[in-house]
Amino acid sequence: MPGEKKSLVVAIVGLGLIGGSLALSLKKVFKKRIQIIGIDKDKKTLTKARKTKIFTYLGKNDKNNKVEKSDIVFVCVTIDQIPKILASLSKLKLRKGSIVTDTGSTKHTIFEEAKKILPKGVNFVGGHPIAGTEKSGFENANPSLFYGRIFVISGIVGSKKSSKTIEKIWKKLGCNVVTVSPKEHDRIFSYLSHLPHVLSFGLDKLTTYHLSRKTIRSYGGTSYKDYSRISASSKSLWSEIFLSNQNNLLNNIKSFKTYLTQLEDALTKESKPKIISAIKSKAARA
């Protein structure tokens, strides 16, 4: 791993919930054996980050060429901003053998962009920590956010050794690391994450249209609270995720509409066997 004989130098671009939690986690694990460079365009975020005293350098940009000296650059911005950051990084004199990695929720488009734009000698490892909450911002960063969670490696440009380096780091942060192709990643998470968010947003919109917030608070049980919790997530963030996985998500929505039609038909016909058939899962629950 880069930096095992000296301090590991990492840059984190984007200090929101994920980037902030990553910084806190890395400092907690590596202690004095790491130097962390933090880049974020928001002045208030930088002020909050500065109070932690874990960063070697903090700024809105890399005017002092700190990022160029990094062993690893973690890109932790929103999905729509990742290609722009990759383009900016491609113009820097990044160290030969350095690694650029990301934490985006979709992988295929980012992987293709990295292949096209990053200079020779700079490695890319696509990454996706399956962690987070409905909250956002550096103020909600948590050094234990990734512990016990899955981290997906998806899409490698350059040496396979670079993916092993990223794998080791995330394992040190407490993650179970798995590898999957970018296209398969996006197909899988269209079911496991993106469609569930669509349904949660829809449920919240439907209930708040017909019921007051007071009524929901008074009568909403655990099933409603569990399912609607993620509807508090950033609508701007999730609209970008939806757009980045458009084809998979559209196919899933069409399939779900077919399911609703089947359930509607069973209810209309007052057929208990058909209702059971419609709501019964073919696969055993995990």
C-alpha cells in the first residue's frame, strides 16, 4: 500500500457526509501515519472541517498543488459532479502510480469517463460504499459510518495492484469488500437502492397529499416509518442518481407498474388466491 513506509497522503474532494466520514475514519485508523488534504467549494463546510484539526490542508481548490502530491485522491462529490472533477484532475500533474477513486452510487458512466480522461500512469478504481443515512453534510459525518458495511469495487483502469490498495484501505475501515463490473453494479443497485427510493418518495408524496403531518405522526406505525424514512433524503442528490441509471430504473418502474396492475386486478376480482400470488415473493428473504 502506498505510504506504508511513510505517511499515506490522501486528498478528499467533497466533504459532505461520505467525504467527511471518510476523513474521520481514515484519521481514526491511520492516526499519525496519514496526511489528509480536504477540498470543498463550500466555505461553511471548510469551517466545520477545520474544527476537527485532522486535515493537513483545507481549501476550495488545489492552488498550492497539494492534490498532485497525493498517493490517493478520493472523489466524494455528487454523481453529476464526478465527471467534472475527473476532468479537473486530468489537468493536474498527478504522481505516476497514484490512484483516483470515487464513492459514486452508479458506476458505468464514471468508469467510461475515467478510461477516457485520466492520464497514463494514473490508476482509477471505481468504488461505492454501501453506507449513508437520509442526512447529509459534514456536520453529520461519522467515523464509524462504514464499519460493518459493504464496499463495492467496480471498474479498474490501470494496475490491478491499485484495486488491492483500495481494498486494503476500506477493509481497515471495517468494510466487507466485494467486486463487480460497472454494468452489473448499476443493474443490481437499480433494484436494491434506486427503485426503493422511488417508492419511498412516492409513498411520502401520496400520504402527505391525503393526510396531514399531524395525522401521520399520530397514527403512523413502524411499517410506515421504516419505509418512508429514506424519503427524507436529498431530492437533488437522488434526482441525479436516478438520471445516471436511467435505463435500468425505467425498466424497473415498468416492471413495478405491471405488478401493481396484477394486484389491482386481483383486488377488483376479490380473489384471495390471486392477491397471495401477486404479493408472494419467488425468492427467499435474505
